[in-house]
Amino acid sequence: MTKTKSAADVAAMIKDGAIVAVNSSSGLCCPDAVLAAIGERFSNEGAPRNITTIHPIAAGDMFGTRGVDHLAQPGLISRIIGGSYPSGPSSAEPPLIRQMLGRNEIAAYNVPSGIIFDILREGAAMRPGVLTKVGLDTFVDPAQEGCAMNEAAREKPLVSKVEFQGEEWLYFPSIRPDVAIIRASTADERGNLTFENEGAYLGAMELALAAHNSGGIVIAQVKSIAQAGTLRPHDVRVPGILVDYIVEAPNQLQTTATPYDPAISGEVFRPLDSFTMPPFDAAKVMARRVAQELKPGWAVNIGFGISANVPRILLEEGRHGDVTWVIEQGAVGGIPLLDFKFGCSANAEAFVASPHQFTYFQAGGFDISLLSFLQIDRNGSVNVSRLSARPHVTAGAGGFVDITSRARRIIFSGYFNAGAKLNIVDGRLVVEKEGKVAKIVDQLEQVSFSGPRAVEQGQEVLYVTERCVMRLTPDGLMVTEIAPGIDLQTQVLDQAHTALLVSPSLRVMDAALFRPDGKAPSENARVAA
């Protein structure tokens, strides 16, 4: 029978050396009260010690939900396996967990989110592990970094490369957790869990299965407790037979800085005119150019950054509903949200468990992915997961590697260099001051996406910046379009820290992109007349 306990009571049950899996996504669905209690117990008692934490998507953030930072105390954690990590602005103090891994105090791994779910699923079924091609020729590959984030992790490899039926694969041994900490909206007295106020299910069921089938315990943090037998069976996403303990946390936030928004959980639908449109600037120009590539009927994955505004571009242009958005946290359809609510969607058509969404991504079941970049090299490879000078600026790979491994089409968008002062004057892009940090480089700090492998697999890859558009070719990165007002030699080729190819049919980007109303000059003239 499931028992109701305080957060302090369940924290006292976690033993030294335990493997603890946490169902979370930054501030979304984070069981923060339980994590806080574990950290408090260690501060007071020095226990539990040397635990391993696993979080397929980041547990906590830098904006109010501490998550794994509650556990970032010397001696508490000895190993951490994360799809992503708390991240934020470079001007802010790095999260405690980042400081610990930077000092080599814990073995830290950045494993693609989908693969972590796969590893836990295989552990739940008592199978030996995961064979996958996701991550080949990237930092995930043992030939590069093998997911290790520091020297302590490199000493204890997590992944190996094997041959199976004449092909090369990456092998990840399965993991069987001792504890799963998940979160829901409501539990009944028997431990059945419903998610009516949540913006995603993430991997609650998968983590619960993995711990339960391994002889471990499952702890569920919920907002409220209902009488047994009062929850509708179709609403129950995790049955009580898998849940050992319930922790009631009536003040749990829905997302960071959001106590409750019924549109996030699909309980109400927002009017389309309630969504704010992005201001007219270089970022909006890029989002408009990305939107030009989308075809009606497509299923479109979207990531953080410039591309996060593309749904609003379609809304502004009267194209809302042409495509269906799919995000790794599990929402299908609707309009993906921004800022603290990123990872949620308003007016979603469905919520899919993240492990199922990643299976869809890993096989390339969708039509196109819209993502960002930190660096691009001459071969079209992309770094999105590490900047050594400012490591906490990026969350790590998250689902990026899962998504890009077999995507049919990918558009990476971002500024050509970092720190440039830009303006748009009379339909022309003006670079008032060049940025000091190159983003088109000869060698990446980390390979998150392999351009050569994409060419080999026949993937279509486009790179959209404010001053030019580039395409991946078998011979490397080729400039195919240039912004009006931009000089190819001095403002593109000379600003790239590696050689770029130039298309013999180089053309100017659509003039309408650089007008506030999104119309070409001739159209403006006709309207005025």
C-alpha cells in the first residue's frame, strides 16, 4: 500500500551509494521539495553519501528552481548523468553543480536525453543495454569524448563502440536505479497519479518502472491527495502499484516562476490574439527566413533560441496550423511557449511521454527540426553543447543529438558572430560594429552534430544567420544567400574564421524579410497608392 510521507521522511530512506533517477525538465515538473529535503538531510547528518543522480532532462535551473543544486554538496553526489544541466547568463554565478564538476569533484556525463530514457527502459526490462547509432561521430562517441564532461568521468567510461551484425554501434549498459523521484498533480490514497495540472509527463512512468522492477522505491511528489477510487482510470498515467511513497507539496510550481497557468496543462485554450509577436529586429528576420522553408502538413521539431519565435511568425503571417509543432518534453501541436515556460505549449493537441517522443525523433519520423548553434565549422558540424570559457551558458546537449541523428531536414539559426551591433535601415542590414567572437570557426570546441555524417546520410541542412544563408554540401559549407546591404567579402567571408564556399548562383535574401510589415518595397508602394 502506498504511504504518505513528509519530504524529510523519504529523504531519510535514501542510502549511501544509491542510484537516484529524477523526472524533471528545468523548472517544469521538478520534484523540488524532495530534492531540497535530501540536500537538507545531508547538511544536517552527512548522509546519504556518494549517490549517483540521473536526470534525462535538467533538474532545476538558474531562475528559481534549484533542482539538482540542492544536492551539489561535497560528498553527497559522486556521479551525475544528465541529458542537460542548469544553465543561464554568463554574467551570473555558475550553478553549484557546474562548479563541482568543473573542480572535478564528481564524475559528470552529458548523455543525450533520449538515450538516458532508453538506458532506464532497458534496465526496467532487465535487458543488458542499448545499441544505438545516435551520437556516432559526435562528443557522445568514445572516439571523441564518450559523454565525459571532466577527467573524473573519463576515468570511468559510460559508453563503448561495438560491432554488431557487421555494423558499428554505440553501446550503453542499462542502469537499474534504487530510487525514482517523480512528480504529478494528484495522487489518490493508493498512489495512482494524474497529471492534470502539468505541462508534460516527461518520463514518469519509465522512471517508476525502472526503480520498481529493480527492487527500488518510487517517490511521487504531488500537489494534492484524493480519496482512493475517485480518479478516472483514463487520467492515471502512473498506477499506484508502482508508487511506494507520496509527498504532498501544495505549493509546488507548475514551471519556474509560474504557480499555475491552465493553458500550459491544456485545461483552457488561449485566444490566438493573446500571444505577443516578436519585435522587428535581426532575430525576427532570421525567424522569418526559417519560416519560409516550412511546408503545410509538416511535423516540425523546435528548439530554444531564434527558432523558438518561428511559431509566432506563422501566427503573424496567417499560417498558424500549417504545421504541427513537436517538442522533446512531449507536447504535440499548439504554440510552444517562451522564456521560463519553454518546454511547454499552449493549446496543445496532445501530450506524449518524452521517451516516446524521443523514439519518434531518433528514427527521423518528423519532417524538419529548427535548432540553434554556438559554433559551425567549415564541414557544417555544429557545437551547441559546450563553451569552455562560459560552460554554464549552455545546458548541454539535451535532446539535440537524438533529434539531429536522423532528421531528414535541419535548419540551424543564429547570429554570424557574437556581440555584433546590428540595425535594419530602409530594408537593408547595417553592421554598425562587428562582434568579437567568431561563431563560424575552423575547429569546434565540441561536436554536437556531425556535418560529414549528415552528408553521408543524405540529410538536408541549412544554416540561417542575419547576414547570410548557408547550405551543407559534400564539399563543405556554402554561402547561398546574402542579406541586402551586406558585403560578401568583408562582412561574411572575412568574418568567418574558416574558408567558406560561395554558390555560383548566390542571391540576395528576400527583401520582405527586412521590412517591418514583411512586405517587399513594391508591395509597400502599392499599399500606399
